[in-house]
Amino acid sequence: MDLQRRPLYGIGTVARLTGVKPDTLRIWERRYQLGASQKTPSGRRLFTQADVEHLQLVAAIVKSGTRIGEIASSKRKTLEVLLRSRNKGSTTDIPQRKAKVLFVGAGLCEWMEDHQGFLVNIDALLAPCSLLQLEHDTLEMAGEVDGLVVESEGSVRSVCEALSCLTTSLCTKNVLIARCEDNLRNQEELEHHGFTITSFPPDAAMLACHLSNCGTAKEVSRGSKNLGQLVPVKPRLFDEGEFPPAKKSSVKAAGEGPYHLAGLVRDLAALEECMANCSVENWRDVSVNASIYAYTGQARWLMEKALGLAMDTDSTAAEVDIVSRTKLS
């Protein structure tokens, strides 16, 4: 069974992504068999993510002065080495591979075809067959992947056994299982084996989170990364200069609440910055550190919301007190 690659790009989109004119892309394909790996029955060219990344490499090297005929038949690794040597070791112009995720299940693959917005930032492989029907040749074709999404039916034991072999073969531990109506005991057993469970069709938020984690794992596999670049940051609601009013605020409305909240915000912001600048070398480290970073940012943001509420309450109480005194006088 052939794997179906998604997303697929038209020649106009590829021209924008590579900076190469459509006419030039057609010439490269005709002369050097360099271009789209798929075509529609009507002959329209369709480029996979791998096609686009390869053409981006070729375009960067041609732009540096090399003739297309000299590199047209070169493999990706050769092109990366050549471009790196041209850039004195810099990897700026080398397109980074997107996370490769395998989707298994006829119903799941059909659902993904109708919801391709989830596939924009990954290199997706669709296997429209059941988990137990996956062939060895199909797994060899997929190679190593960064994540796995599986439509699962049948007994939990058979699913776990099949997934154990599959994750070993594909060298991934990032697995999301989509199951129809299921009882709590089955879910707990699957989660005990380290799998994440969602309903079928997949819950949009859980699927988006899983694919994002696959992308993060891909980034980490390339080397040390800054967590501030990998995890979305909660916006700051207060600058340091805005804290003193909280300290001086009246204690009538909120006691010493604003003062203590300001201290909490400072401490959480310091921890957040520390975790953001923390280097991570492997997936275990990034999993722990990213969780601490995300939770700290969330806690800091919530404390800032509380600080804003306390300061507003404090200010309102002071105004009410002034109005009351005025009326009494």
C-alpha cells in the first residue's frame, strides 16, 4: 500500500516558497526530472513537502552561483553539505524539515482529507488501513517519524501489542489514539502504556496539541533549543514600573493583597525567564522544562490578572470612601 503525502502544493505556491518562477520550475522538471513527484489525472503538478524542501535547497545553491546542471541529480544530504560549506558552516539557508507524522486508519485519513488545516505545519503520511493491516513495506516507506496518530478499534491488548511494534519500528513515542465510544478502564490501560487518548473524530484541541508536540520534538532532535522559542508565551500585563502603585495602595479594600501579588508576579516572571533561557538537549528534558515554563507563564499571567483586579478594587474603594466623607460633611 502506497502512503499518501499531504499537504500537496500547486506550482504557483511552490514558486512563492522557493523564489523560482513557474516557467523555470517547468524547465527544471523537463530537463533534469527535478520537480513534482505527483500529478493529477489531468496533468496538474502537485508538490509534496519533501519536493518543496529539495527545491528550496537547489534554489539557494543556484542563487549562490552554481549551475543547475551540476547539482540537479544530487541528494538532499549532498546539497545541505554543499550549501553549508558555501555559508561557512551557517545553516540559515537550509530549509528545516517539518515534523513527519503518520496517520493510520481509513476513517481517520478520510477525516484528515476534509480537515487539511491541521496538516499545514507538518509533513503528513496517510495510511488508509487499519492498524493491524499495516504492511512491513509501508513502514519501510515511512521511515522514522516524529509522531503517530492512529484510529483504533478492537481489544486494548491487541492495540497495545501492535503499537509497541509500530513505535519501535518508526522510532517514536509520540502517539495519539483516536477511539470511538470507549469505557474508562480501556482508556486508563492505554494511558498506562504511555499513549494519549482522544475521541473519534479527533478532538480538535487535542489533535492540534499533539501535532505541536511532534514539531517541538523535531526541533529538539536538531540540538539545543531555547524554550522561549518552542512554547507560546503568555503576554505580560504589567511592566516593572507599574508595580510601585500596588505597594502604596490603600489597605482598606484588599489588605496587603496587591503588595504580595506584585511580589509573586516578580518571582514568577524571574522563574519564567530562567526556564525560557534554559538549554534542552533531549526530549525528556524538553518535556519537563516546557511544562514548567508553560505552567509558570500561566501562573504569572493569572497573578497579574489578580493584581490588576486588586488595584482596581483598591482604587474604587478609595473613591467610595471619598464620596462617603463628602456626603457626610
